[in-house]
Amino acid sequence: MAFNWLRAAATAPESRKTSAVGAAIAYSGPGRAAWSPRDTVSLTRNGFGRNVIGFRCVRMVAEAAASLPVILSEDGRRMATHPLLKLLGRPNPGQTRGAFLETVYGHLLLSGDAYVEAAGVMASGTPAELYALRPDRMKVVPGADGWPEAYEYQVGGRKVRFDMTAEAQPILHIKSFHPLDDHYGMSPLEAAGSSVDIHNAAGGWSKALLDNAARPSGAIVYRGAEGGTMSEEQYQRLVDELEENHQGARNAGRPMLLEGGLDWKPMGFSPSDMEFLETKTAAARDIAIAFGVPPMLLGLPGDATYANYQEANRAFYRQTVVPLAQKVLTGMAGWLSAQVGEVVDLSPDLDAAPALAAEREALWRRVAGADFLTEDEKRAMLGFGPAVR
């Protein structure tokens, strides 16, 4: 397309008002890195809702941990039936055990904090229902001694206060380790925040590259007569012409005809020069490492033989899934014990984890072959209470 209106540029009066950037119209340039906010809502939106690696990591860990059956023990003896087992089987009318625990694990991974509310009391003394509350709506109210004396949960204009001075506390707060905060935990997303921004920016780069006909950015240089510059009107019209006729997928491949002293000068680096794919992959690996997910399980480049995949899956359960499940269930056991007035223990059933089947089989074989151990000692090593006699 010819810019006929530029033919008069060389003879334009020198007294005409000109643009300060009329000599070169640049569409890109270097700038400072812009990092996203680090509050819970922003981290969740950027690292979970808008990032496929963070989304998959949270889902993998939370679903794997929630799929493990829960074992309840009392005085070292595994209980087949118990009011608390019934409560955990159906914590509230809207959730099953798996959905409830997945929500708790997900909140802990995304924000570093998980809150569980005990609502109502049954005749047996157990809470009637359990609810996982959103961490972004919860506020810790510290007392004079520094420990939380209450929690405030705010939705819109309504605020609910939970008193924590009673013996049976209505709120269970599970938090990740945070060395610089007394009341709130640190999310893996906070540690991986820079990598999340890089990965998201790489996706935005790809989208912008396609929208701009997959061409590197550059500059249109105006070489007017005797070093003259373009008028403000000419500058704006040129910008409009470029945006309308030479950007976007529908204009891909359309040639550009420059007249009136205009010249195209490529600028910046191509994706290959920036090692674009390597940068995006490195950011994805950092996000996976922050959540404790082996990158191989996410399909990231690397050795993907079957034996190594098995080892990666076993490490995933041993180093990430099982510790998370034990942390949450141990916290719930102590909290629920105070609710019912008896000491109980909650733990994940590792025999139900397919990834750990080989380890458990080897343990059972070794224990069964230890003739110097009594039956009760063997049962204790396998996580069972004494035999009923």
C-alpha cells in the first residue's frame, strides 16, 4: 500500500509543528522488568489461573494427596469404625472426603495457609460438619501474648469472628513454614513468583508475535529532505496505517510499500537469538521444583525412560505427596482430638499408593522373614496395633 500522503512531506514548511519522535518510529525497545504483586490473590491468579505449569502442579499434588485413604488410630490400634471417620467421609453436604481434602491441600499450596471450620456438634461430641475456608478472606487477630485470639472471615461487607480462646477451637489453621511471618505461611508460588512471571511473559510474547504476523519488531525511519521531520498529523496517520494494515494474523505476509523517504530498519532480537524456548522451559522447571513435582512428570524435556519415570513418580510421592498429607492429617488429628475429648491419630494409608507398592512389598517381605520379632512387633513395624486376643 502506497502512502501517497507522504509525497508532500519533503516540501512541508519548516515552521510546521513536528513530532518529537518523527525521525524514527520505533515499536519496541528495552525496559525494566515488571514483576507481578506477591499477595495471595495475585499469586493465585497469575500462578494458577493463568499458568499451565502452576495449575498442573497444584492439581497433581492436591489430587494425589487427597486420594490416599485416611487411617484413624486410637491407643496405637487402627479403628475400622469411628465417629471421626464418618465425619471425614462426608465433611459437609457439598463435599466428599476427597473433594474436601483436595480443597484443603490446594489452599495450602496456593497461599501457604489452610483454614478448616468446625460447625455444630453431634451427640457423640464430634463436629457436625467441616468446611475449608478461603485463605484470602481470613485474617488473624493476635492477642496480647502474640498468639491468635480470634480469626475474622470477611465476605463482601459481612464479617464473622471466630473466638479462639475456648478449649474447643472452631478454626484449624495449617500453615507452611515462613521465616519472616509469625501468623501466615509462605506459598511455593511466592518462591516461584519470578519464574511464573517469566513463563507468563513468554506466553504473552508468543501471542504478540502471532498477532504481529510473527515478525520481529523494528523501526520506520523517515529521511526527509535536508533532515526534515514529519508533522504530528503525518506521524499519527502512519501509525494508524501500520496498525490497521500490517499487524495481526489476518495481515500476515502483506508487503509494505514505503514512499516519501521512509525506510524499514529491523530492531531487537528474534526468538531464536533470545533462546526463547530454553528460557520458557527453564522457568517451567523452576515452578515445578518449587512445588516438589519432578519436571519429568510434567512432560518437560529430559530423559523420559520408563524406569526413570517410575523413580520420578516414587520420589514425587515420598518427597511431596506423603509429607503434605501427613502434615495436614496430623494437624487435623490434634485439633479434632480436642473437639471430641479423646486422643486420636490420623495418617495416610501408604499401602494404597500405587507408586509406593514396591517399597511396601519389600518391607512386608523383610518383616515377615524376621523370625526374631514377635507378632506384635511385626504388626507395629507395619503400622498396625497389637493383635486382638
